[in-house]
Amino acid sequence: MILAIDIGGTFIKFGLVDNDFRISNQSKVQTPSSLDNFWITLESIISSFENDISGIAIACPGEINSKRGFVFKGGLIPYLTAIPLGTRLSKIFKLPVKVINDADAAALAEARYGSLQDLDCGAALVLGTGVGLGLVSQGSLLSPLSITQYLRAPSPQSMGQTVLPFQLGLFKHALFSLVDNKGSAVGFVHEASQILGLEQDDGLAVFSALDENHSEQLNRLFKDYCHEIAVLILNLQSFFKLDRVVIGGGISKQNSLIEGIVNAYEELFNEKSELGFEPITIQACHFHNDSNLLGAASYFASENAL
């Protein structure tokens, strides 16, 4: 058994993964607000399973050196900066530890077992506290060296005066959206919960209210959120020869979200018919929020087999 851990901005999720990549004993705890409490929490989780596992696989946000298990910067978790995550845990528990970026983990799970199988170039957008991106090809993550062959060359049409401003505007919008974290699923649920007057954030209540057409204000917030994700996807497609994009994170279980993103993408795409590429399929990750755990476990297994 491998203990898979998914470190998120809101929760740390974990579970045991067997040789057939089935998850059991799943649970989650709130992500601590300090580094000291983070170590206490993580070590407590591992201690409860250490007699039953042969290794630890971790999906973590931010900039990761997967070979060393080193976290340069943990995305929206500010205290995860210059952290020897893999080395520390391996020394404490005398077990092999592998660490991978969370979006890369989701993309890897989908590329090997899910909705990105057998594609030349696929992408996973993971919507959580922030927005993560993983790019894959034929069951493997795209490296900085291999990614260049999937960059899209400018088409003759895209160099025209009528299309270029649209693409530049798209890039600018997507850039500011990422900087302002407008694609955050946690942020959307928080704003929506405030509109509904809920005492605490509740994603299920938010989507139930959307299904009931609760209010125009809520509908507008939802449409704007879907638009932000659609802009990110179309912007990605203008740079990469993507075959498919999958949406991950717990929010991806909501069919209305996927439909909303698809509709927003189609509206954007139809604004210009001379982009130089065809529309692509957008769908939920096959494993939804479990993609991070399964991808981390799969990465651990493949690295230890080398």
C-alpha cells in the first residue's frame, strides 16, 4: 500500500492506494495556517498508517523539484517556501517519498487511466483554492524540453489585423485572471455563499440554489466564473496544440459547472471564426478530486520502478 496525500490550500486529503490504484481509508483535515502545525499534521497522518505502507506519495501545489521532493514555493500556501518535504519525511519514517505538483498529478492520473488517455496533447485544469495546470502526452507529463513540439505556430489568419487584437486581449484577460486568482473554486463558492446569506461556505448549497434559479445575482456570478475558466482554456489552446481539456477539483463533480464552462467556451470561440484551430472537448476529470491522489501514487510507482 502507498499512502497518497494531496496538500491543498483548504484541506489536506489522504488515502491508501493499492497496486490496482484503488483508494481506501480516505479522509481529510483542514490545512494548517502555520508551518509548525503543518509538520505536526502531516506527521500525524503518516504515523497512523506507517505500519501498513511501503511508501508515501504527495501531491503539492506550487513549484516542485520532483526528483528531490523539494518545494520551492507552495502556490497559495505561503509558508511552503524552500521546504525539503520529501527528504524530511523520508528521514523520519524511513520510507521512500515522492512529491509531485498537484496539477501534474491530476493530469498524470487522467493520462494513464482516465479522460486524457491516448492523446498527443491534453491538459488538466484543477480548480481549487487556486488554478493548477498539468500538460500530458501519451500517458506522460510534458517536460520543458518536450513541450516545445506542442507549441502552436501562428497561423496566417492569426497574424491579420482583425484577429490579433482579439488574441492579445484574450492573453491579457487570462494573465490578469491568473494573477487575481479569479479561477479559484473556493473563491467562487465563498462569494456565492455570501449572496445566499449562508453562515459558512457550502458548495452543495450553492449549486442547489443555481439549479433552482435562486437569483439573478447568483446566476451572473456563476456565468462570470465559467467565463473566466473558458478564457483560460481558449488562451491555452492558442499556445498549445491541445486535443482535450479536463476540469479537476471537487467542484468538477457538478455537471452544471462543466456545462457552464463549455457554453462559455463556445460563446468565446464563436466570437471569432478565424482563430486558426478547431474547438476542443472540455469535460470533467474521470476521477474528479481523486485524480491528485491517484496521480501522486502512479508517479511514486513509476519512479520506484526505475
